[in-house]
Amino acid sequence: MYTGTLKNEVLRIGTAIVAIAAMYSLRYVRLGVSLWKDHYPHPYRTIDVDPSEIEYYGGQFTNNPFRYGGTFSVAYYAGATVRGGRWDNAKKSVTDLPKYTAVVDRYEKGIPWDETGIYDRILELAERGGSYDGCTTRADVSRRYKEIDELYTSIEGDGYSEDDSLDQVCVNIGRDGEIIFNGNGNHRLFIAKVLSLNEIPVRVLVRHEEWMNRRKEIADSSSVQALPESTRDYLDHPDLTDIAPEITADH
């Protein structure tokens, strides 16, 4: 009989295999859709967002199983997806998240990481799932947060840089265009907030079905004047810069 640890490892490996299969199959499906339908964004496109405008956290169906041992999500690997329903109403303030509190304590108040409570939180989650954020021991957590200090120093001195990987700050977009943090890239987002950065790139993993209808309405329109007034209010939204650029330019 498998031990709990071995079961977790088997589950992790199985999830990774499914993730890779999804990445190499569905990514092309989503790319094809984005090329075929004018209002569908490229599945791996990033958008530039003011981090201060990301106020809420929700839609936790997009966790990365490689790092957290959490629920597998096709969207993370295969590209952005669309979901209807009320998921965008189930959210909480990012200021309530333990990692946000720890980042503020560390960089605004000068409190050592091991006194912020984040070590105990991560070890508690690691004990439940066998690993969390790549950590299983207190030494792992200490090394992890040394890396976060290095990340902070880099962003403070050189600015926020984007690479070509899937591992970006990830968000979802609700029915009314609200940008909702979904749980990937916690430290980068919270450091950007603490440093009062004006803009960072983020990946959109899930868009609400009603938001996609609004994108279609704009993509199909010939001018700003042809749009309903309620839709014109959204033309400055960072998720609309890829559609009908001549319309948004006129706006």
C-alpha cells in the first residue's frame, strides 16, 4: 500500500503528465479559435495592468499543480479560457491573503520573514499536501524567502521584467471587466503593490462569458459612435487593446 507521501507524488506526476498533454494539444485549439474569431484574444497574450487596480482574489480553479499540488487547470497550460456562471462574485480582498500581509510586514515594516507568520503558514499547507510552493521543510521556506528578498531587490533596482514563460502574475476577468487575481505570482504582485509600480504584465487565464460578449460587440463595431454608451466606458480597459485598435485610438 502506498504511503501518503508516495500517493501525493504519484498524483503530482500524473497531474503533470495531463498538464503537458493539455499544453501541447489544446493550446493549438485555443490559438486557432483566437485567429478565427476577432474577439478571442491570443491564449498566451499578456496585458499591462496597474497593480493597485487588482484588489480582489478569486476563481481558484486555475492553480498551478507543479508548484502547489492543487487542482489541475487546463487554462494555465493550454491558454486562456471562457467560463460563465457566478465565479467572479466569489472573491475576497487580496489584503486578507497571508502572503500579502507578510510582504507588507517585511518591506514596509522591516519585520523578518520568520516573524511574519508566513513560515508557519507554508509549513502547515505543506504538511497537508506533502509540499507547498516547492517547500517541505523550514529550511526550504527559508531558502524560498531569501529568493523573494532577491526578487524584491531586483524589481526595486531594475524594474519589473517579463520573461516568455507561462509563470506570470495571472488574473481572471469578471463579467464587468474587473481584474481579479487568481493566485499565481503572489509575491510579484504584492511587491509591485508595495513599490507602487504603475504597470506590470499579467496573463489572463479565464474571462467571463459576458465579458467576451462585450469584446465581440467592440470587435464587430465600426466606430465608437456605433457602440452603446455603456460599452464605450470600457474602451480604456487593458484587455481591449488587441481588438479594433482604430476604434480605441479614436476614443
